[in-house]
Amino acid sequence: MSANAPAGQPAPPSLATALRGGSARRRRPRDPEAPSALLRALPDRDALVDIGFAAVLVSIALVGMRTGFLGTEWVVAAWAGMVLGLLVGHLAGVFRWMALTTFLVLAAAYFLLGGPLAVRDNLIGGVIPTPQTFVDLATWAVLGWKKWLTLLPPVDARGGVVALPWLAGLLGGALTLGIARRWASVPLTALAPLALLAASIAFGTEEPAARLVQGVGFAAVLVAWLVVRAQRTRPPVQNGAGRGVRLATGAGLVVIALLAGAFASPALPGTSQDARREVVRTRLVPPLDVSQFASPLPGFRRYTEPNDAKLYDETVLKVTGAPAGTPVRFATLDRYDGLVWGAADRSADGVPFQQVGSRIAAAEDGRRVDVEVTVPDGGYAGNWLPTVGDPTRIEFTGPRAEDLASALWLNTETDTAVVPAGLLGGETYSMTAVLPPRPATSLPEELDVAAGASTGVDTDFLDSRIDAWTSRAEGGSWSKLRAFATAMRTEGTYTDGGTPNSFEKVYLPGHAVSRLSRFVGSSKLAGNDEQYAATLALVGQRLGIPSRVVMGGVPQADGSVRGKDVHAWVEVQLGNGSWYPLGASTFVPSRDKTPSEQQLKTEEQKVGAQVPPPAGVSPPSVLQGPDQAQNATDLAKRKKNPFDVTAWPLWLQVLAGLVLLVLLAAGYVALVRFLKARRRRKHASLGPVPGRAAWVWRDLVAESRSLGVAVPRGVTRREQAHGIDAAVALRPAAGTEPDTPGAEAHPASPASEQVSVSEVAASVDAVVFGPGEGDPEATTALHAQAEAARRTMRSGLSRWARLRSDADPRPLLVRRERTSPAGPWWRRVRLPSLPRRRGSDPTPA
């Protein structure tokens, strides 16, 4: 006994005991004949059957993720999560865990084991998670689903994205088995696996993952499980009775279902082979506005001579591993708006830009090569990532690798990649790609091109030149385009604008309608790849051939791409859907065919002196690099917002998250306590007096169950009260050793405040079965008596038990007290009846 404790009084608990939730003496003594927790946790035959069926159903549902991930890492994470979820669901059913307890156990398993089993980044020794691992798991669990749906499928199953199958397997296994072991309802058993299957299909791709397995296999396994569980709920006297009739009935229903499906399936929506499969992914628009990135074509003169950038003889890219002559694609420009050829976002029609990981599924077969690209300082710069062919892997190295890889967007139809962070020089990345066809150096006589193209822009200024150069062409649209390209190369001249003092300075850059009108209207064409490629692509569109402009470079034998190696060429679509490249040499004249001053004077006499066309409003081009650098410098100098959570240190973000979780939990408990107290007061003050009394008892029984008392159903109030009082009496008094001889078991509250539940039951019966309508004041006293009994029951519990009871929302869902054993829900459904006359409703008892 403590020296400071009064005589006859027990010593106050220590701080450690208080932090544990109270003295161990308050715990309910263990029945020596009861099996141990380990034996209870071992599954019996019925539990093993449920575990097997649940594992098969969850596995079939998880197969739906197959088309959304690339690699096998997601399989390990999903099935590891499923096994752990089945374990948690089994233990939750055996030990009757509350929903909050089950949720906390699942959350702990998700965060503690999610690092080594799923997100294997930022681990200590490859096993111990770090704060960054917890941040990644939390971020992907909440925001990762939308990000995954906007990534290009199949997504590289490495990094934080693996948290999604890990979480799906964990929740799927826990919910499927937990519901099955907790409730005997047959229809409720199918709820969790059906929801998981529907989610895996909705979050999948347009290509079904496993149509036969997820359709027929899932239905067969689920029906078999429901039959097994329905057989358990049948009374023993009926087992075996009428088995032949039930088997025949079941077989007949199966045959009818198969026949109905066979005849009705052709008329059902979505069964046609040509019908597009609607999933969530197809309804989401990727959050990338590609128009914010300037087209590289207006900056073509940056690579010519003379120019201020002086990149004509400088190496702008270094490409190693690609065969000689393999072109490097900067960007594919497939949309013309009258000002510039740019990349279409195709969010409404066609293949849009989608975010990708380091590994990308190949869109076509062919020879694969491993290429490494180095961007030297002062060389190539911009948001368009130079690529080779059809990329299947892109990995960045260097100090900016994470910034570039975290936001890499790719259009698989145009093989164009975008990095919003931008290439500034000094970056290195490697890729695996399927080699593309090389641009043609000579135009074929015949080519099966597609048809039906149009620009959407008025290009009537091309008609006179098209008529003049294609009048002798025999054949279809390709013959005319070939004739036009040949005439451009043979009759045109080449100029990059010359020096500031040269007469060629009047030949301005750009390819807006105004610039191309003067370009085509001249007696001799004068321009460079920008004007020639833009014009030829418009001519192709005018002739009905789908055409687009590509800007890129062709490496030298040593792999270096200098400014002189940068070109713009045209691609036309063939009848089979592929694109055929027309090299710049097939329609751009040689660089030594420059325009003459006499030619310029002749043109000025005919149409007047050439003046710069009006400047169009267009996005900033790559020529504005210094301005962009200045803007970046200004942003770096701006004062950081202290309320910007993303700018906080990692430890502060984790601490703030923990504090927020504690505050949310405390707020939840306080809200539930308030709502339950308000509900009890409302029931004791509204309605007929007998109904008030009956509700007081129902609320007290609901609170007893939330405290862990197994209140019997289908018995009288006195019998229920006897069971509650017996359970309360099993709790030893606070401060009394449970093994002390002669220790009397009683609640820990003072005797003057102790109210037994039996007293409340007797008072309720007196009001319900008493004469007349009853006294409304009696229900007020009855409510106070029930509150005192509630405090008596709670006084002998630990703080943790009281907290669990406060957080239990089940008392808020009580509607009526059943007076008969529970049965299937469909047997308890009642059709609405006509309203009775006022005063004829029976009083609830």
C-alpha cells in the first residue's frame, strides 16, 4: 500500500497502469474450462471451407487487374494482401472484433507490411519501412486510383503503384471472409466478392482480362459456396429430406438459366464483338493540356545557320545504340489551327497523351534496340522528349531523374513523349524501342494511302498551285501528292533567312496561313524545312490523305545529332492504318539552291515589297528559353507559403498527419457519443408513454451489447436484465485482487449510485403493462434510471473498453427489438398495408 493512501483505501494505480487503460484486476476472469485463444483461432471444418471458397473468389476477382499492370510484381503484392486479409477476416470472426478494431488491424498491416511486400522503395535493409514509405502508401491508397486510371495501361508494376493491388487483396480477403464468418446470411455472403469483381472490371481496360474465368468460373464458385452455406443453416431435422427434389429443382434452374442466356445474349448490350467496352478508364480525361507546350516547329531556325543559338555545327543530342540512319523523333505534329502545326491532345477522339512509367507495353512487333540519349549542356532544350521508334522502356539517370520520371507522358499513336519538367541540358536517359521505318529517300510510284482527311482550316490558297503541279499526274491522290512533292524539290529554293544584312532577311520564319500563302504564291518557293513540310502536309490533307509533320534529327555515324541534322519531314497514313514517312530530301530542295536577289525584285514588282505578316497569338516557343529560365528564377525567389503542406519537411508532414488522425478519431468518438445521448433523450420524450418506455429499454440493451455483453434475444425483459446483471457481476471490484478469498464481485461505482438493470426492466414493464396511457413524467424518471444503470455497467470496465463502446455506432442503428429468433431477411420482408385508424395501433411491448 502506498504511504500516501488513506487507511483502508487501495493504492492509486501507477502511471504505467493508467496508460494501459486501468488495472488488470478490472478484467473479466477467465473461465478455466474455456479453450485458449490459440485453440479458438484454429479454423474448424466449416471455417476451412469458407477460407477456400473466399480465396478462390478473391483470386478470380483480382485477375481483372491483369491488363492494368505490366510485370509480375503486382501478382505477389495482390496475393500476399489476400492471404493476410483472409487471416484478419478469420480472426475478426472468431474473436468478434468490432468494425473499428478490424479496420485498425488492417491499417496496421497495410502500412507495416506494405513496404517489403509491395512498395519496395525507400526501405532500410530492404525490409524496414521508412517515413517516406508510409507517405507513399497513404498517398497511393487515397489518390493512387485516379492516377492509375490515367496512366497508360498496362502500367509498370514497380514503385508506389503496387500499393493498389496490395490494398485490393487485403481488403478483398478481409471483407469476403470476415462477413462470411460473422454473419450466417446467405445473400450477405455474396456482397463482398461481387463488389470486388465489379470494381476489378470497372477499373480494368477495354480488353477483358479473363472473360471465361471471371464470368463462368466466378459464378460457379460463388453459387457453390452459397449452396454450402445455405445447407448449414437448414435445421437438422430437414437435412436429407427431399434431397432428390432439391437436386432436380437446382438442375432444372441451371438448364433454364443456360438456355435463357444462350437465346438472350445476342440481344444484350455489350455482347457484340464490335461494341466498345465501357470502363472507368475510358471516361476519365487525362489531366494534361498538351497545348501548353509550344510546338517545336516554329523554332526550327534555332538549328540553322546563321542564328543566335549557333547550334548548326554543335551537338544537340548524343544517341548511342541505334543503327546508323535511325531517325530521332522530337514531336509528331498532327493538328493545324491556321497558326502552327502542333500536337493534338485527342482527349475527345483518338488516343490521348497518358502518363507512363519506366516500362511501356509494346504497341507493335519488330526489332528492338537499347538506346541511350545524352543531352549536352547548351544543346537540345524543351518539353518534348526525343525518342526512337516505339518506346517500351524509358529510364532517366542523373540528378533530375526523379522529376522527369514522375511526370512522363506518351502518346502511343504518334510515339511522342512529353516531360513537363523539361530538358534543360545535362540529362541522360536510356530506352528500349521497336525500330521505326526509316524516312523514304525516294517516293514510290504507287502507295496505298488512306482517305477522308480534312484540315478544318481554309486552305484555298493551295488550289492554284496544286492544279498547276498535279495536272499531269495520272492516278489517285497519292500520285498527285507525289507530283507536288517532286515539284517542290526541283523548282523551289532553300533559305534560312540569311544574315541580318542579307536580302534573304525578308524570308521570315513561321508557317501560319499568311506566311504559307506568300510562300506558295511566289513564282519560286523560298523557305526551309518548316515551310516545305507544313505546306506538303496541308496539301496531303487537301487531297484527302491523312498527313502530319514530324520534327526530329538523323544521327551521324558517331551517334551525334548536330543542328544541321535536325529536319522536318511528313508522314502519310496508309490503308492499313500505319504511317509512311517521307524524308525531307524528297520534297525540300538542296541547301545550295538559294533564292536570287533578282528573283526577289521580280516578286516585289508583281506583288509589292514583302512585309512581315501580323504576329499571331501562339504559345511560347523554344526560342523563349531565356524567358522561361527567368520565370523559373523568379519563382524560386518567391516567398514560400507556410500553409503549403507540400513545402513542409517530411517529419513535419508525418507528425501533422498523425495529429490529424488523432483529432479525427477524437472528433468521431465525441460525435457518436453526442448522437447516442441525443437519441436516448429523444426516445424518452416523444411518442406514447408505453412506446417511450419500450425505447428506453431498447437503447439500454443496445448499449449493453456495445459494452460486450451477449444479451439473449427472444426472451422477456426480466430474463435479458438477469443476463446483463450476471455479466456485470462477473467483473471484480476495482482495487480488489481477483484471487482474494471472500472478495465480493460488484461494480466499481459507489453503492449509492449503483442501479441494476433488473430494476430498470421492472420499471419498464410497469409502465408498458400498466393501466391507462401512463404518466409522461414516469418516462423522465425511467430515462434517468436507465442512465444510472448504464453508468453502473461502464464503471467496472477499462478505459479502452469504454472507448470502444463510445465509438460503436450500432446503437444508432437500432430500430426495433426482435422477439423471435433471427431468420433469413427475405422471410422478414412485409408488404405495406393500409393505414389503421388513429388510436388503433398496438402499443410496443
